[in-house]
Amino acid sequence: MANESHTVVHADIPGDPRRHVAFIFARGGSKGLPGKNIKPLAGKPLIAHAIATARACPRLETVIVSTDDPAIAAVARDHGAEVPFLRPVHLAQDDSPELLAWRHAIGWFQRERGAFDSFVSLPATAPFRAVADVEACLDRLHERDDTDIVITVCPAARSPWFTMVRLDPDGIAHMLLTSYQPIFRRQDAPPVYDITPVAYVARPAFVLSADRLFAGRVRTIQVPPEHALDIDTPWDFRLAECIACLNLESP
């Protein structure tokens, strides 16, 4: 499959000589919500929303789906993505670190199509991302040479400084985090953020050498909560259906 012809979605964008490539990693063995990557949402498979956003980003050269599942591969091709390889089985298990799948995809691209400047991962489970979110991540990665990866975040609804506890071996609750000064109000706690899978944008060399995401210099783009839903459970999917209906009804 390595010699399969491909269609470049966007190339030779004026003002940006770099090569930015989008990848969507979607394995077939989801346990929390079986078949979620191709489950219909708002009239099209879940993965199609990520593909559509990638194709709408003017700086992304192409969008490649990494999957072990022929059914996901067929759906991805139907909606305009490339699937030039099937992911090896050992990289698609429940306990397979996704970082290894990232490395596999980057290695394939570099061997077959040459070096590129930005690795862009757009998980299928965040269907409400905007093109502007992805473009902002690309800008943030390249505005400073010392940035290794950019992740998307949104303000956390709950704070580990104020509303989260841990249990000791005797079952006694303790605050998860403590400070020198007592914190009695949420407003007084240091701001914290949830990581949301709207986009991960990294330098390929960092992904190939790092053993974990936070091994390098990580910067962020803050996205609004309405873009940040991550679908992992049946409840998440029901919530996404409600949001999609509201979006369709909005003028």
C-alpha cells in the first residue's frame, strides 16, 4: 500500500513555506463506546467531522488516517482522507501508547514523501473543533523555536486545589493539592486547565525522540468549552448529539 497514489488537499499556501500534515488516529477496538469512530453524528460518521475540519485548514497539506480497521479505513477514504497503510496490530491494542502510533505514521510519511515541519493530530473524538483552533496551534508552534509541542486546553470546571480529594489507606480524605496559604474560595485557587483533544501540533523530531508528551517544552492554545467535548462513553455521545442538534437549529 506504500505506493498508493494520493491527493494533496492543500499545498503551496502563499506566505507559509512549511509543510504541515494532519493525522487522525482511529483504532477499531474501542471498549467504552464500540464503533465510536464511525458512529453517525449529525448525519455523518464521527471521524468525518475531523476529516472535514482538516480539509478546511488552508495550511494542511493532506490528512492521513492511521487505523487498524478496514471499516474505518473505507469510511475515511469516502470522506476525503488518505489511508495509505493499515496500522500494525501491535500498535492498536488497548494498552498501546498512542505515541508509538504517532511515530509509526511520521516514519511512514518521511520515508514515502519526505521531511515535513508540523505533525498535526486531530482525534476523531473531538467533533466540535474549529479550523481556527488548528490554525492557532500551528502559529503557536512556530512562533518560537524552542516549542516542541502545542496542546489544546480549556478552563477546568473543577479545581484540584479546592474540590478534589484523595483517600489514604485508612479511607480518610485529604485535599489532592495543598498550598502554604489556605484556599477557601475557588476564585483564590491558581487557575488550572483541562487538556482537551482538539489538536496536538508537534515538531516531528520531538515525537520521534520523546518518551512522553511532557518530556519537551509544551505550550498551549486555550479553546472554548463548546469546542472541547471529548467523546469516550455513551453518555459523551448522547451529549454530543444534543449539542449537534442545537448547532443545527441555531440561525
